[in-house]
Amino acid sequence: MEQMTIKEIARLCGVGVSTVSRAINNHPDINEETRTKVMETIREYNYVPNNSARNLKRSASNTIAVLIKGISNPFFSDMIQVLERETNRKKYSFVLQHVEEFEDEVDVALQLEKEKRLKGIVFLGGVTNRKDEKLRQLGVPFVLSTVDAADIEDGYAAVTVDHRKESRKMVDYLCECGHKKIALLAANKDDASVGMLRHKGYIESLRAHGIEYDAGLVAWTPENLQTFSMESGYKLTRDLLESGREFTCIYAISDRMAVGACKALFDAGKRIPQDYSVAGFDGLEMAAYYEPSITTIRQPRREMAEATIALMFDLIKKKQVEKRLIFDAELVIGSSTATI
């Protein structure tokens, strides 16, 4: 379906273009009934205003948009700084778009492409193989960054770590420390991105060490809590303790969840690592400075950000380059885990 124009909206409403413009810009010189009719038509036909000709003319044509799921997550802070710095260094404009957890980031990207004169899009977090059909609708180059690209259609540009493999690396280490009852603080059950992949790596490692998978030791983040947050880590750990399940170690799929887990254990009068070991994932600065320092998988965030923006500009220039870049992460052993 072709993109709706302001003229077509005006025709459908039986008003002039200037009236539609006044409704969009919330101008007082328009009666409420007409404004309501115009706005309902806009929603019905999914019309996206084009920011008016005046704004369009003064906006930079060289613009890179970065769509980020979970802007409150400190994991992305360093990456955003690198992306903005390198974009500005190339004399391009930089637009950061926050995507709510319940929103489809590809839908947001399609709308943003209509509103802005974009040259490229970077997706930070989110995006799964179920969105291939929508991704093909994008008319500008895009790079999927910090997502797992294993199941993304060939030909798409991606910069990531192998979350499944790196999760196995962590659980391998915990098993080698003698832990056989390892609780997992997982994402939402419907998660189809890195949370799912880290869960799969956990299962694969247990099986490789001859440990039977116990679904009762997997604590899923409920829908009313933010995934990867300290709050979810705290609540899930408290629920595990109250359940009476036996475990010697908690593996949280993010460092923030691991910090929440530690707080729940301390509040319950437990010691770390004497009573329970705790491990995380991501390699955030907080993991190193928390007491005890948290064993984690450190992702090379700055290097991945630099590779992402370099790949973005190569695609804009239509260079023939390797589109799928997989980085290795590092197991960082802190004081929060111990051999039993």
C-alpha cells in the first residue's frame, strides 16, 4: 500500500490541507469535531506526518537513526557514545529513538523512516528472525547490533556475540566449580532474543556435564517486571528461596539481575559465595565494583559499537564487506563464585 499523503487525508475528511495541518499541530483555530475527525482518519490510515516542508528543508539529509530497546540499561551507554561520536565525526546527524519493551522496533523504524530523511538505521537490542518480512520493507541500510544473528536471514548485517556459546561458557565454569544445582534467572517466557539464547546455552551446558535439566530451577521474569532489571533479579531470587528448592548457585542472564539476586540473598541472611554463588552476564562496570565482585561474561561493547558504525557507513557507500561480525566475549571471574 502506498504511503498516505496529507492531501489524501484532507480529501477523506472533506476539508482543506491547511485544516489537516492545524489539527496535526494542535492549532487552536479549528473546531473540536473537525480535529477529532481528522485525527481518527490519521490513525485509521496509519498516516505519519512528514514534519512539514519547513522542518524537512532544514533537517539534515545525512541522518543515522539508532533504535534502542531498554534505554535504561547501562549496557548500551558506552555503545551509544561511540555511535554518536563516530556518526558526528562523519558529519552525519544522529537520532536516538527509544523503543518501549512492548513495542515492535521494526514498526517504529518503518515510521521513523517516513518521518526523517534517513541514510541508515542501527538496531540496538531486540529484533528476531520473526521480523524478516518487515525488515525487507526498510528502504535504507540497517545493522542489527548486540542481537544474535544465527537465525536472522542471510544477507542482513549484524554485529554481535554468540550468546548461546557464551552462556555455555559461563555454565561450564560453574559446573567445573562443582555446582550441580544451578538456578537460572531468565527473561520473560515469550522472549525470543538474547534471553532465549542464554537459556538455551544454560541447558546445553548442563547436559554436556551430565546434569539433568530441572525446569523448577528456572525463574522466569513476569510480564509486570522489566527484563534484565535489578528488581526482577531481586524478586526471582526471593521467590526461589521461598520455594524451598535446593540450589547452590544462581546464574542471572544479566549483571543487573545478578546484583538484584545478591541483594535478595543478603536480605535473607545468606552469604556470597559461602552459602550461594552468583554469576551474571554482560560485563558491566557495576559487576566489577559491586561487593563481592560478580563473575560475569564481558561483552566487548565499545569494539562492537565501532564495528557497527563502520559497517553502517560501508553499507551506505555500497561497499562489498563482511556483513556478519561475531565477537568473542570474556569470562571474568569475580569474588561472587566459589568452588564447592
